[in-house]
Amino acid sequence: MSDLIEIRWHGRGGQGAKTASLLLADAAFNTGKYIQGFPEYGPERMGAPITAYNRISTSPIRIHSNVYEPDYVVVVDDTLLESVDVTAGLKTSGALIINTTKDADYLKKVLPNYQGAIYTIDARRVSMETLGRYFPNTPMLAAIVKVSNIMGEAEFLEDMKSSFGHKFAKKPEVIEGNMKALEMALKEVKKI
């Protein structure tokens, strides 16, 4: 892992991109890394495009701005591909991780200037099979961990089990489904 990894999340209000960025920050912090996880607020409303960010490092982080040249971009909603420049500033040495069922030809057509790696996952299917409802943030959280190697998978799953135990203390019945979503997503993310 390089000393500083920067991640930008693109989603829509209500899809959990902000929550996923904060969960990633917590998990990285628990492995001894320095972290930042924060959203960029605009007109907040359900379904509106939102952006969230992470910085993860083995050294103290002294930057306090949005992420303009991310190593990784996570796209929680593929409808944003045609309306938001999700690859703006994205390093070609990094990767784009997209929640989509679209094929490589479509992705190359809507991202004509991006030459870096592209990974996809059907977060809707993973979510529906494991949680019974559409919560794309849990599978996308696992996908970024898998692609970026920010931490080991076993370490990540153990940390998330503890985190979900606290987060869902009053709804323990949802912990198992969320853990299954993470485990399934780690296996389902694919490079195109």
C-alpha cells in the first residue's frame, strides 16, 4: 500500500455512499491507519447526486480538502455515469469500481477518455439475495476493500462484524445479512 490512498464515492442520496465511506474510515482506523471520511454537502434530498471521500494513510494526514485526484472512484449508482464526470482527476494507476450490470462495451462508450482499470459488481443482486432489500452501500464497501487492498479481507470482515454489532445493536437480525453481503461482494467484484 502506498502511503496515502484517496477515494471518491459517487452515489445518490439515500443509497448509503456517505455511510459506506465512514464505515471504511472506521475499519481502516481500527487497523492502525490514519483516516479521513467525509461527505460533500450540496442540496440534500433523496435521489440527488452526492459525493463522499476517504483518505487512508500509514502516516498522519495533513490535507484538509476534497479529493481532486483520487486513486479509486466508487460509483454506487451507474445512472450517474452519463450525468457526472466520475473519472475527473482519477489516476490511471488506480481503478473505477461501478455498481452495474452493464457490459464492457457500454462502459467504454460512456467513459471514452478513461484508460485505467474498471471493476464491476451487481450490488443490487448481492443486496437482494443477502438482505432482501436494495442497500448497495454494503456490497460497494466490500468491493473497494477488495480492489484497493487497503486491508486484508479477514481483517475487514472481523472489523465489520464488530462494527455492525454496535451499529445494529437494536436490530441484531440484520447483522447476518450484512455480513453475507460483504462476503458475497468480495467474491463477486470483477475486473472488465
